[in-house]
Amino acid sequence: NAGVTQTPKFQVLKTGQSMTLQCAQDMNHNSMYWYRQDPGMGLRLIYYSASEGTTDKGEVPNGYNVSRLNKREFSLRLESAAPSQTSVYFCASSYSMPDTDTQYFGPGTRLTVL
Amino acid sequence: QQPVQSPQAVILREGEDAVINCSSSKALYSVHWYRQKHGEAPVFLMILLKGGEQKGHEKISASFNEKKQQSSLYLTASQLSYSGTYFCGTYPMNTGFQKLVFGTGTRLLVSP
């Protein structure tokens, strides 16, 4: 059981470049999330997917798009990277709604935009 | 909307106790606590639900005051392994598929 996996672990981009962060879980979870973590800001939700086939915006969705490819996979795309998107990105999943359920986090992707 | 955590940082000697507080401006259905060690992913500690149910770590205790919209995490007889940043996540009442909103964290350092 790998839990939640993310690729890549590190990435450096130039302003304007695009990239996709990949996330997969093998726990048969229904809900998946993308967070960003900046120093002193805690974890902020970018997008979430309550179930396969649905996605919705979180607190800070601007500049990002997501795809829930299937039940296991949830990707985050930066179409035109900006220095303000330098951050650590975490993917998480939970079996059901986040009100009563544990979220399991992946190891994170450390992204630097120059 | 982000819950407020206090203190922002605390330094303990091994064996000492600490309390970390989390306060929200909204009526809450549940409060979640996570711990994150440097360079690692957050790890679940506990969920406290409206009505008194708790789920989580056996060696960590917490309280949830629904009326005051506050939660406290109690770390007793601290160990070196308790060092890290503690985040509370709050889940508001009656708003459909809402999202956890995390606080900015409390840094805890336990020294020998």
C-alpha cells in the first residue's frame, strides 16, 4: 500500500512555462484535494474532487486547473507559471467527506518558479 | 475565515506539557488536528466532532468547545518526537461539501 504518491518531488520552472503535477492514491478513496503550503500561511486548498467525475474550486484556484482522471488519479496543471506559484504542493485524499474523515497527504512537490 | 492558532511557537524541555489552541469565527461541525515534521507531509492526529465524539491518536488528548468555537490540543509529558508544526483544520456547519480550512500552525520544539 503506497498511500498517496506525487510526482515530481522537485521542479524548477521559468516564468510562463507549464507543467502538470501528478497525484495517485491506492486506498480506494472517493475525495481528493490539492493544497499549497507557503511559509506562515498554513495549507490552502486549491481545488478538490468530492468524487470521481467532479471537481470544484477551493480557496486559491487562480492560475491552476485540475483533472480527476479516474478514481485513483487527480492532476494539477499550471498553464503559465508565475513566481507567486513558488510553493510546496500537497495532494491528499479521504474516503468520504472531510467533515468526519481523515485526510492522507502525499509527500509533496517543491516547485520553484524563476 | 482561517482559524487562529495560539501560540505561534513554543519551546519545551522533554517531559513538559503544552497546550495549543485553535479558535474559529464560525460555528463548527468538527475540528481536525495534524502534525507536520520539517520537510514531510502533514500526518493526522485527531478529529473532534460536534456532540463529543473523538477519533484519533490514543496518546494525545484534545477538547472541543462547540459554543466558543474553540479547540485545544494537550501534549503531556512531551517527547522529542513531538517536535513539529501543529495545524488545526476547521469544518463549518451546514454548508454542504465544505472544505477543511487550516490554521497557520503552531511550531513546537522539544529539547532534551
